[in-house]
Amino acid sequence: MNSAFLPSPIKSAGLIVAVCAATLLAACKPAKPAAAPAGPAQVVVFTVAPQAQTITTELPGRTTAYQVAEVRPQVGGLIQKRLFTEGGDVKAGTSLYQIDAASYQAAVNSAAAALARAKANLLTTGPKAARYKQLSAIDGVSRQEYDDALAANAQALADVASASAALDVANINLKYTRVNAPISGRISRSAVTPGALVTAGQATAMATVQQLDPIYVDVTQSSTDLLRLKRQLESGNLQKAGKGQASVTLLLDDGSHYAESGKLQFSDVTVDPGTGNVTLRALFPNPKMDLLPGMYVRAVLESGVDDQAILVPQQGITRNQKGQATAMILTAAGKVEQRVLVTGSAIGNQWLVTSGLKAGERVIVEGLQKVRPGADAVAVAAKPVAVKPAATAAN
């Protein structure tokens, strides 16, 4: 073996010294303290307290005009004038169109002449019948002649009545040459123009008048919900909101609230076999004409009053994989328990809980990510929201 590869005594001694020094330094370095055991998680809880709450139901619906009248001519002829502004408001009885009245005026004149002729004939038949009556009493005329005079007078009276009725019909037709508004309301665009030929009772309406103040809102509710609500009222779990008609409010399509409140008028007596829904109708004042027929709205109906309603903030309610509503409950022993709930409608930023909670229980609303079922937790007060001071205006 080559002696060049053997360590010299000096190098071996230096290596031993270095190793000993490193060992002494490691022994003298202070040890890292052990981690302290973590305490129970801090959470913010909501204590359940039953309260009286008006239960509402939000239903989709459409607005419908209070009254609708289609304007059609009752006599035929050429349109001479249109007497209204399209899209404007009209009152009942206001003239809308003028139909050429020349032929109808002539019919009135003819009927008046026929009536005059019938009345003139009556001037001779009446006195003749009276004279023949006296002569018949002294056998001055035969009985047959007297009967003929009576019949002629009766026929003359009938001719007068017939001519009078014909004159009335002619006057009515002449009046119908002015087409009037059947109801008060807002009128649509005109379907005919001056010069157009119209006929009595035609299929196409000349215009449409709709009364918009007040206005109907038709909404639909499932028959299942209607039956459940009826059972809750009968069992006493819900109390009627009032003795009169139920109050209804509206949410418009843009999410804003309609300023006026309405009243529920009636519930239909027939269930739609295709959808299983029942139609409800509410009546709303519409003084500013903000609601127009056919608008989509959401009606909020007062279903009743629950004296023991349980409301829980929405941030305390989650959903499991089955879609069931769940909440984390902090028990009196400081343990976290998961509870399956049955929720109803949303009221503001809270859920109405119909089953699964009772008074005095504590629902965790903050710190849910720090706890698991069975873990220990401690309730703390919610942190106050910091309010930024208002900026001072520069002089």
C-alpha cells in the first residue's frame, strides 16, 4: 500500500478537534420550545328566538287591463274622419270616428215621411169609424160596413206604430255613424284610416280601449302550496293576516318595488290540468299609468301570521350533497353538531325555518370554516364593523 494515502498524525488530530467543537456547540444551543396545544375554535352564534312574523308568498304574474273594449262599427260606410289621438286617453261616449251619414240621413227622412202618411190616413179612418158606430145603432149602415170601418181604423193605427218604429231605427242607424268610445281608458292605434270602408259587426276592430286605472295582476300558485296553506290556517299554525282582503305588493321586472299596494280579489275555482296551478287575481291602483297590460311582475301576498316563526340568518344555512338545508349548532357543552333543517321562504336576509330548530339553540353564523361536527368551539361576540371617518372638506 502507498504511504501517500495514509493520514498523517497531525491531520487526524485536527479532524478530531473539529468534530468535538461541533458537538459542544450543538449541545450549548438552546432547544426550540414545544408548540402549545391549540384551544377550541372561536365562532359567532345566533340564538334562536321565536317571533311573530307575517308569512308572505312571492308569485310570478302578468298585468291585465281592468276593462277592455274593442271598437267596431254598427253600420257600414266610408270613414270620413278619425276624431282621436292614437295612444291618448278617451272618455266613454267620446266620438272616435265619423262614418259617411248621407244615406242614413235619407233613410231618416223617408221614415219620417212614411210616418206622416200613416198619421194622415188615421185622420179619416178614426172619424169614419165613430160615425158608423152611431149610424149602426139606428140601422143607418149595415153591420158589415161598421166592422169594415173599425178594421180600417185599426190598420191605420198599426201603420202609424210601424212607421214610428221605422223612424226610430233610422235615427239609431244615423246615430251609429258617429262611432263613440264604449268605456273610458287609453286607446290604441287606429286600424283604419279616413276613406276606408267598414261594415257592421266586422271581425277586425277599428281600435281598442283599455281601462288601466285600476289594473289587474293575475298570478299563479300551485295547488299543492294552496292546500298546504289552507291546512296550516285550519290547524292554527298560521293565523289569517286580516279579516278583509289580503294585501299584495308588487316587485317590477327591474327589481324595484311598485309604490301602490293592492288587494287580493279572488282565487279561481279551477286548477289548470296542464300545470297544476290556480290563478289568483289582485287589483292595484294605477294613477300614474306605470303598469301596462302584459308586464311581468312578482306579487308578494300575505299568506298569514306565524306567532312562533323561527328566522335564521342566511349565512348560517348551507346545503349538503343531497340539497338539504343544514346548520352547525353549538351545544350547551361547547360541542359542534350538524343539524338537517326544513326551510320555508326567504324573508329579507333570513331563512324561515319550519323544522329542525327550537328556541334557545345557538346557530353558528361565522367561523364555519374552522369547525367540524363533534369539535369543540366557544362562542364570541361578533366583531364590530369599522366605520371610516368622513373626509373633511378642504377650506
